[in-house]
Amino acid sequence: MTQPADRGTAARPWLGTLWVGLVLAVVFATGFVGYLQYRPPGSVAAENWWDLAYYTLQLYGLGFTGVDGVPVPWPLQVARVLAPITFAAAVVSVVALARVNLWWRRITRWGFALVVGDTPEARAVAEATQRRLRLFWGRSVFGVDRGDPAALRAAGLRRARTVYALGDDREDVAANVATALAAVSVRSRSRGAGPRIFVHVTDPDLAVGLRARRLMTEIGQRVEFFTMDEMAARAHIESESLGPDARPEILVAGAGAFGCAAIVAFARHWRRASGRAGERISVILVDEQASRARDELLDRWLVVAESCDITAVDTSSIDAALRSGVAGRPYRAYICYEDEHVALRSALTAAPLWHGGPASLVVRLSRISRHEEAFQDGRLLDHLDGRLVVANVAALAAPYVASEPDVFDDLAQAIHARYLESHLARGDRIGDRPALQPWEKLSAFYQESNRGQARDIPVKLRLVGATVAPRSARNPTFALTEAEVLSLAQREHERWVRERHTAHWRHGAVEDAHRRLHPDLVPWDQLPAESQEKNRDAVRALPQEYDDVLADFGLQIIRC
């Protein structure tokens, strides 16, 4: 994931006033000490603390008149000169601040986030975005219920930095896509690149299909599609530490978006974080359409096919599955029925599932997520000694959505993860080369290099008449011809040379990452035969490499 720029460090119009206030305080303290030392005959200045404070305050407006023949201490000399000056500066600062306030409110309207929709998801994303932007003066997030062009223009779309389309597409599946189109239409008549647009789609299959088309669209469109249930399942499951007591046995009741996403997320998390990736995961899937959902999961998601054994129980009642004995005692049980009252009722009546450890019984809630508060810390309702956990879809997914995810950044991280995996398998170690680092420790240059590779995927595919589609065993395997290998190898070398020259690398007889030298920084025709063949081998491996990377997104390469 992309890490957003923090606008919380923007200039603050109140800093000047703060400094004036600090100087006033220092002057007061200096005058107070000076009067404490100043003792003319018959003066009342030093009789009590209140008199000292009173005479010190007079320095700001009335000034100071000393007694002839009585020396004035230096703190009082300093204070009587600075007091009227700083007081005048304070008055000017307050007047100026009123003007700056109006100016600042106007400019912070540029670059705000616009959230479209009146749903729990929309409100959660608005709150998460407000926390992330942290603008001190003025609002950073504005909301509008409708996403038609007129409403977007009235809300100031042309000045927006980001648009989140979070209308209820359960009512109208095209509502949020229509909002995105309206945003593109409005911004096309404005200057600049326009806002980034994030579109919520509740149907996970539709979301995968839209992402495939997004990936093959010109990058300038800057539109991303996401599913809150997917993001919530991933956030909940990946936050868990899989210790030595963790078992690869889960039960999922409800084959909706959250339930299917939970299976995919658990498979990924188990493979990456358990340290026991070789152990297969036993999944009990309970739903009226469990068999169909199982087949679609195995067909779409490679990580599920490689890691999971799914037993489908075609019934809408989890009680029937528990009575049959097929469920056993899973390590985690995810109750994910679309009807949230059914989900909550099932969790509260399925006593055989109460024998797990902490957080072993997870209930997915969205519309009635306020029930979560009732179980927190057992304040109102018993949470079975911590076994019962409510997965609040909006609360879990909103921080990820507010971080402005980018499909090409996600692809870049997946490309780098595969690069690390292949080199570690050869015996290399982390840190042997500058590029052999985890993503979070990778230098900005190498991170951008991976992003460049990701952005170049659709360009390469178009050159050979290929595209990206939702993954399916029905799709034929993609392979390159030798003519395509040569063409892509030359093009990739040219892209690599441009990337290195942009980063101020130069040709050198020996590769030196610290001095930014590389022997292959020459045109293709001047490249040694060994290096040319190395480039062709790399291109021959691209279909499999890209297929492995895209599989993590439910996608694959096909011929058009």
C-alpha cells in the first residue's frame, strides 16, 4: 500500500501570533523581576505581589517613570523599552490574523476530499480521511449525498484532491460508477489532472472485472475500485498474529463478499505469516450456494487453490452444519451472513463454536455495527471471555480506503516481493544488494523502479495484443512468441536505460550501485550478446512472473 503525503505540516497562520504572545510573556516576566528589584523610597511597588503585577502591566500602555537618583535595574530597563513595542505588534498581529484566517479558509478548500453518499461506509471514510489529513484550519473533508454532475460542481469538485464514491450501490449497482463518470466529466473541463476517484462496489466479481479494465486504462484517469467487505476482511485477518497455537482450520458461514474475502485473506496471511505455509488449510463453508462459491473461489484465487481444502455445506443454517458434526471445533469461525440479524443471532446461539480461544468467533456487521459497542470489554453484554468479536466493516475498511490505495503501487510491492523470494531461494541474503531489502526499507529509487515496472505492464501487453481479465481456468495459458520476446526485450532495455539516466546513472565498466555506474547503459545495438540474451530470458519469464503477481489480485493475462 501507498503511504499518503501528510498535509498536517502545512504552514499555520497562527504561528506569528503565537510568537508575539511568547514575547509578551517574556517581557512581563522581565518587568516583574525588574520591579521586584526596584525599590525607590516610599514606593508601594514592592509591598505585595498584586502591586508588582499591576505596575508591570502598566508598562504596556502607560510606560514607566522612575524616581530621580534611584538606579533602574537592567530587567526593568529592557521591559520598559520592549513592552510598548510588543503590545503594538500584538494588536497588529490580531488584526492581520483575522484577514489571514479568511485567506486560509479559502486556500484549504483546494485539495480537500469529497465524499459522495449517505451510508455508514461514507461516514466512516469521511472520518478516517479527516483524521489522516489533519488540517488545523478549515475542513479537509466535505460530503454530498448525490453524485450527479450538478451536485459535484456545487460541492466544488474542480478544487477537490480526492473523490470517494460511496453511495449505496445495493440499490443501484451503477450509482457509484456513474458518480465516477460524472467526476471525470466535470474535471475534464477544468485545469490540471483533476482529483483521484475511488469507487465503492459491493459485488466482488464486478470489482475484479472493473479493476482489470482500470489496469489497462491510461494511468491519467486515476480511478480505483474497491470493495469495503474485502478491505475489512483483509484488515481484520492480517492484524492477527499467527502464533504456534494457531491451526489452519476455519469455518465460514455465509458466502457473501466478506465470507469469500475472509477465505482469501486467511490463505494469504497463513502463507506469509504463519511460518507453516506447507500446511494446507481446512475450510468449512456453510451457505445455500456453498458449492458454487467454493468452485468460484478455487477458480479465481490461486492462493486458495494452492493452500485450501474447502468442504462445502449447502445449507443456510449453521445449526444444521453443527448438528451434522462436519464443522468440528475450528480455530476461527467467521459468521458473515448478509442478513446481519441472522449473523448475530447465529453467533449468539451457536454454542458449539464457543470453545475456541480469544477472538475465535467473528461476526461481520455493517448496518447494525453499533452492536459492537455493547460487547466491547463486556460493558453491556458478555463477549464470552473475549471469544466473540464484532468485525465492523466500515471501521475496518475506512483507514485503508482513506489512505488512497493505488493498484499500480500494490502491483509494485507484489513485483518486489517476488523478486525477493526468487533471490532468497538462490541463497542471497537480505542486504547483499541495495535492492535486496523489504519494501518498507527499500530506497525511494528502487521503490519507484518497481512502480515503473508495474505501470509498464499494460503497455507491454498492448504491444503483443494481450490484456488482463478476471482469473479463470477456462482462459487459455498465455505465452510469448520469439518475435514478441525480441521486441519486448529491446523495449524493456530502452525503458530501463531511461529510468537509470533519469536517476543520474552513468555508463561504467563495472556495476557500482553507490556511484551509480552500470556497463549496460548503452543502446541495444551496443549491448553485449550476453546481456541481450539475459534481457530476452527476463522477458520470456515475464508471462509467468506477471501471472503470479496478477493472481494475487484475481487476474491473469489473456490474448485479446
